[in-house]
Amino acid sequence: MHIATTPRLALRHFEATNTDRDFIFELLNSPSWLQFIGNRAVETPAKAGIYLQTNLIDSYTTKGFGLYAVVHQSEKKLIGMAGFVKREALPSVDVGFAFLAAYEGKGYALEATQAALHYGKTTLGLEKIYAVINHDNQKSINLITKVGFVPSSSIQIIVGEVPVLVFENDAHN
């Protein structure tokens, strides 16, 4: 199911397919994911399939939203993810995004994040949206401020891990 399209990209629900599973395995083991998001212990394609189902696909039914597969329209290839996560540490959802290294620095993350935010506000009715970003991830900080988010605080999402920056936006931005 497509939730948004742009001139170059389509955002859709993740599906329980080998293609989506293999993409998740590659993305979650990429250097930038491991550096800025963290190790999710997805060491095999089988574990990627479990992660895909329990962390991505199930979210659409249990929460009504989630992280969406970003497909490059002309290449017909999965290149990243963008969408929403609800963390207990925040009063509302936060927007997130991650892309394979070959597709970084080409505006895809900005395009996908703008499409996800539009969908979140117009279709899901989200009024307050946050972003949670590692202090060292300057590319993501630049992107999130470009789409109208402002820094608001710093919190520790996972006990024992380094605090992250929290940015916020509302439906009027």
C-alpha cells in the first residue's frame, strides 16, 4: 500500500517478502545505521525477517502508522525508510529516516521525510511531531531543521546509552 509519492520516490508499507527482509538486513547492518541508530542484533536474514514483522509491519495495525519503505521509482528498488515511531519517552510520535549509503547525500532523505510529514499531518492527523537524533549526526540534524524542526531538549531513550537530541515541530510548520 502506497502512502505517498514524490517525483522520485514512493513510500509504502513494508511487506513480509524476501525483498523487504533482505533490504532490512542490509540497512540495519550498514555503517551509518550502526553508528547513529545502534545495533539491533539483526545478524542473519532470518532475524531481519523477525525484525521486519515485529518492529515494522505490526506497527501499522497496532499503532496505525510506522516506518515506511522508500522505493526509488525509476529503479524500482528499496533505498531507505522514513516514517513514525512512538517512544514511551516522548508524548507524541517522532519522525525517523535511514537510507543505504549509495543513496545518501542526494536529497532522497529530505524528499521522503517531507512526504512522510505531509502524510502524518494530513492523513494521520498528527499535530505534534518530534525527531530524535544522535548528537554526532550532523547530516540528520541539518535535514530535520531544514523541514522546520527546532531543538527542544536532550533525553536518554535507552538506559545506559548516550542521550540524544530532541527536536519538535507542530502541524503549523
